Amino acid sequence: MKQAFVIGIAGGTGSGKTTLAARLKEGFEDEIILLSQDNYYKSFDKLSFEKRTKLNYDHPDSFDTAFMIEQLRELKQFKPIERPVYSFVEHLRLKERITEEPRKVIIVEGILIFENQELMNLMDMKIFVDTDADLRFIRRMKRDIQERGRDVQSVIDQYLNTVRPMHEAFVEPSKKKADIIVPMGGMNEAVLSILTDKIKGILRESKE
């Protein structure tokens, strides 16, 4: 096996893509790597916290995609990387780095991973998680309040001003680039079973 096999999992905010990716990884412990686009947000260190909260984090320009491509290429060629860590509470990239050792299978997940052609070209399988907008919004609100210290009004404002428009402009159109469209996200047991069997086959072939 000359290069690692890369599975891309995209979808809108709150679609269940992260759950699907996490459940796949759980089934194989440390045999696969999970790489999240969220860790590759640009860090606007020179801006005040208040100004950082007003940035559009759902536009492709908010990600350091070139760096993500570079690190995914290294992983695909079985080279270790020092992965960045991003804080959604501070809206900053932390000084901390996490070493990711290469594995035979890499799962890449994020809202805009199909928007960039160069990034998408590194993927061997592309999956789009398709979930109704109202359910995605409810999930996002619960997550942002419980995990990221946000208040209800700020979540609503951000959703109306940037999240929904950017979803319609960039995320939804990228669905056409997927090999597989998955309803219900991480709770779709049939798709989870199919992908699990696929990964088992890849790992088995790499050992032969």
C-alpha cells in the first residue's frame, strides 16, 4: 500500500458528520486517523476577542486550507505531522500541537472539505451527510451553548448572518461532488456498517 486511503466526510453544521466520523474511528481504535477541518481555522491573533466573534467562520477563507492540504499529503505518504489545535471559546489557534502518526486509513471531516478541489483530490472516497436544516440548527444551538459558552441570541444571529447563507452558497452545492449521500448522519446504522466493512477490507489488504 503506497499511500493511505482517505475518506472525506462533509455536511452542514450539525448534520451529524462528526458523529459519523467519530463512530467509525471508535470501531478501529488507533488503526485510523481522524482529521477535523475545525482545527485548521485561521488564527486572527491581532484582533480583539470582540472583533474575532464577529468574523465569518463559515466562509472558505476562514480556513488555512493550504496548511491542511500540506499536512494531509504528509499523512497520506505515511509521514507524521504536528497538528494544530483550535479553541472555539477564544476563537484562536492554540500554541499546543498534537503529533499524529500515520495510519493506513485517514478520515477527514468538515463543512467545506469538498469546496476546495485540491483538498478533495486527496480523498479516495467522498461522503456527504444530508440533514434537514431545522434539525441542524437545533443541534448547533445546543452544542454552542453547552460546549462553547455562547448565549442563545448570539447563536441565532450568527446562524442567520453567516451560517445559513454560507451553507447555501458553499456547503449545499458541494453535495454534488460526493460519492455517497448519507441521511441521518452518525445514526445511519446501515451506512456505518458498509463503511466499517470497507475500512476492514482496506486494513486487511494493507497487511497482505
